[in-house]
Amino acid sequence: MFTDTHCHLTDDYCSGDELNNVLSRAAAAGVRRIICATAEPHDILPAIKIAETHDNVFVTTGIHPEYAGTDATTFLTPDVLSHPRVVGIGEIGLDYHGGDDDRDAQIKLFTAQLEIARRTGLPVAIHTRDAERDTAEILQDVRGVMHCFTSSYELARVMLDRGFYFSASGILTFKNAADVRETFEKIPIDRIVIETDSPYCAPVPYRGKTCEPFMVTKTAAVLAEIKHLQLDELESILEQNTLNLYPKIKQ
Ligand SMILES: [Zn+2]
């Protein structure tokens, strides 16, 4: 059994009846557990609703840096954070890709959510893009995962020392992503999980299509190759890593 540890089931591609189709295609491919992350604050309650009606769906609730300026406590309420299906806080982080005009607001939102993570003991799922230095500086005294990790091995080293996990997405399968494969070659296998980040970043051979959780098996296959493991060996290692990263799944 594989877990897609990060995808967005509140996105349009899952609207209406399509959600059940997406989940059935995932189950048929052996992807039997799905962790739905939120980015937009108003997706938090709909994501929880999906988890409440589907036994194999869990949620990480967080506000993406794109929504800098939002007051995190308005959305990450005690009810949300203590919900049995909410296993982590994410995706949260910093993104200076489109410029850093709102840098202070991003840092404020990120810091506020890290504070909530420390208080609740929930692990964090981190988004970082073109913001390695600030991310490393701010991301202290919490545990969690660097989601869709494509940053440098230098940042990986820092976060490995802090006990973090690293999530490989479909990007691992891209022809032009040799550097990402090299980084994952060096990251110890007991610190790796996999994800689709769907609807984004569909792996080879689905590039250009809407990404869905079932496709995470393609990332698993490439990871198995990189780590010189049989797919079923990798499967049980990833399962253990996922449960170690998100212990609330077992409760
Ligand atoms: Zn995401």
C-alpha cells in the first residue's frame, strides 16, 4: 500500500462525483491512503469534510504563503487542530519566486503557524521556493516534512540534522531533474516519503495531464531505482516513514 502524502483534493479536478472516481483510481493502483493538504484558508473545512466521509483520507491544514496577510488563528482553530483526521499543519512556508514584496507578511504568517505547530505538537508540511535562507533560519524547533522537495542538498543537510523528512513528487521522474534525483540519492531512505501534489506536477508518463493520487506509484518506481530497492521493499519502508512522520494516523 502506498500513501500519497500530499495532494489537493479540494481542487476542481475532484469536484462533485469526480472525487470518488479519483479515489477509486488511486485504490486500484495500490494508493490506499491519501493526505490532503490545504493551501487556501477556505479549503480547510471542505478538506476536513472529505476526510470525515472517506476512511482513508487524512488532512494537513495550513495556509500557503500566497495568502500572506491572513490571520492564521481565524482558520486554524482549536476545533480544526484537535480534529482526529487532522494529522499535521501544511502547507506552510515561504515563496519568493514571484518577488518578495510581501516577504514580511509571509514570514509573519509562517511564524504564526509554526508557533501553532509547536503548541499542538503537530508536524508541519513545508513549502519553500527561492527562499532557502529564510526558511532554514525560521524553521526551528518543529518536526515535519519538506514537501515536494527540489531545493539544494545544502538545505537538505540542515533539515536532516533537524529530523525532517523529505517528500519526493512527480518531479523526481522528470528528464531534466537529475539534480533532484541526486539529492534523493543522498537523503537516507528512512527520511523519505512520496506525494503527487496533485493537481500539479504529474510524473512521467503523465506529464501535461492533471495529476492525480494514483500517479504516485510512478514516483515510487523511480525512487526504488535510485535506492536500489525492490518496489515492495520500498513500499514497506515508505509506510513506516509515513506513520513516523504523521503518528496521529495510527490513533
Ligand atoms: Zn501542495
